[in-house]
Amino acid sequence: MTWGGLGVAGRACDVFWARNALHLGLRVLGVKPGSRVLVPAYICRSVPEAVLAHGTEVEFYRVDEQCRLDLEDIAARIRPPVSGVIAVHYFGLPQPDMQALRTLCDERGVVLIEDCAHVLPVSAVAGHPGFIGHASVFSWRKFLPVFDGGTLLLDSGFAGALPSHNGAPVRLELRACQDTAERLRVRRGRSAHPEAQNEHHGVSPDPKTAPAPLGPSQAPLWRIDPNGDAFQVDALGLPMMHVSRWIRDYSDLLAVAEARRRNWRAIAELLPPEVGVGQLGNELAPDAVPWVFPLRLSRSKDSCRRMRQRGVPAGAWGGVRPHNLSVGLHPQVDRLYDELVFLPIHQDLDTRSLEMVVSGVRRLLLG
């Protein structure tokens, strides 16, 4: 099955980054600069930066310690000048209450955008993640060995509103080809090792580093870092690279989905009983395709760094927390930034690699 086989023709626009797709979605859906968009408080900084770059204000709403959106809090915050709501399907796990949120947004006259950056779309069934809101955004880099790739998908009522994009600099297309060749080489030669993963887990080397400004970058576009966390205004016009689109369109997404589900279940079975999977539950919905295995470790705020020192390519969002989200505003979210660690489950991992990941967790817990 290919992405094109999901029946999204005329409603989808491929761009360089999912954050660019989000920015484009705000414009296409008619969200006015100067209005306000509600964003979950547990989020990578690139999302609110995309909203701010549109000239729109950001207001953070509450999510609980299971990463579930708080419908009552959202309802209380939908008041002028709010014109949009962003909801995240964290880690590829379907967010509950999405149909109720869509109904609420329709009743209040605001748009709903699904952040599906952690979702691999293998089904276009109504009610599945990505097919509930007025628009949704996807990130192919989370699941495939591609240099770049984000997609904006519109509800059928907005079909025909998508703009065209200019071509990319030739040197950037060449970089994408070289990068892809290297990724594929690593997958063939080191697929048994956890570091053979392709997705970027949002780990910042220094959480105290000041965020980059939203203005144009000083570097030429062909030198852009596709793994950067900051929003870049001058990258808005970049399309998805040709080689990335080719890999996306000809990948067996169903096979990728099944491998990730299998690896999720293997991690859950291998983890020590006293660890569990934190507050996110250990059952995987039949149609969910996980991006990572989220693990709640409350013993240390430094668990992610310590795991990486032990050779486990874990990730976390502590280093990409939005700079305008005050500590203490949502205490339960502060704990998520401190304690939630992402374990790799990508499709190239074999049983030995998964055992290495769990062994690193065990060593951390045992001190």
C-alpha cells in the first residue's frame, strides 16, 4: 500500500517539514494573524514556533500524565480571540475524545488541526488519527529512512485550497540523495544495533540553550539541518525532496506498521515488572502504529542522558520544551518533560537489539 493509495489526492500537500505543513494549514484554514491557537502544554517547541511565525498567539492547555487532552480545559479556553486548536496523537497512540473535540470546535466555530507527526497513516477510515480534524500534519522522517518530509492533509471541505511550491535548490536535492544512500547503507550493515534507527527523538544536547530566532537563517537553504528542532521561516517554501517522496510512495507501510507493533509488544514483555510503561498503559490499540515506546521513569530527571551514556538511543522532550511555557503552569506536564523517556522500536530492530535496549533500562534502574 502506498500513501497515494489512501485516497488523499487533491487534499494533500508535501513539504519539507511537518512544522511547515502546520504553518501552511493555519493559512489555508483561514486562521487570522492576531488571533490565538490553543496548543497542548506537552509539545516540541517547533509547534508553537510555527504558530507564532504565522502571527498568531499561543495559549497552552492542559494534558494529564497519560498524555490525554483535557476536553474541559480546552472548552473553557475557547473564547475570543481563539480561532484554532491543535491536538497531538502522542507516540502514534490515538488520542481519546477526538470526535468530541471535533464537535466542540465545530460548535464554537474554530478549526481543529491534528498533529500526526507521530502517526504512520496506513488507513483512511473515518475516525482514525489524521481523519478527524479540519486538517492534519504528518512527518515521514519519524518512520522512514528519508532526509525530510512532512504532509498537510485537508478535510474534504477544504479541497482545492492548497498552494503550489517552488522547486528545491539542486544542491539540497543532491544532499537528500547522499543522505538517503547513507541511511540505507547503515540499515543494511548495522540493522541489529539500536543506533541504526532513522527517526529523530527530539534530544537536545543542552536543554538550557536559548531557542533560535524565528527570523531567516544566515546559512543558505541547501545547508539546512533536517534534524533541527527550531522553526525556520526561510524554509517555508521548500517542498519535500524527490528522493524522499519516492521512498515514501514505494515503501510497504503496512509492513513497517506491523514491525513496529511487534517491537512495541516485545519491549513491553522484556521490561522488568516493576517498571511497566509508566502511566501510558501497556496495551496497544489494534490500529495504532507506535513511533516510540514511551517509558515513565520517575526516579530521575536525568534518565534520558544516563541511558544514552549506557548505549541506549533513548529520547525525550526536556531539551525541546517551548521557551514560552513557564515551569509550574502545568505541574503534571512538567513531570512529563522530566520523566518521560522514548525507547526505539523502529522496524529495523531485531530481538538482540531490543534486548540491548531493555538491558540498558535495567542497568539504569539498578544504579
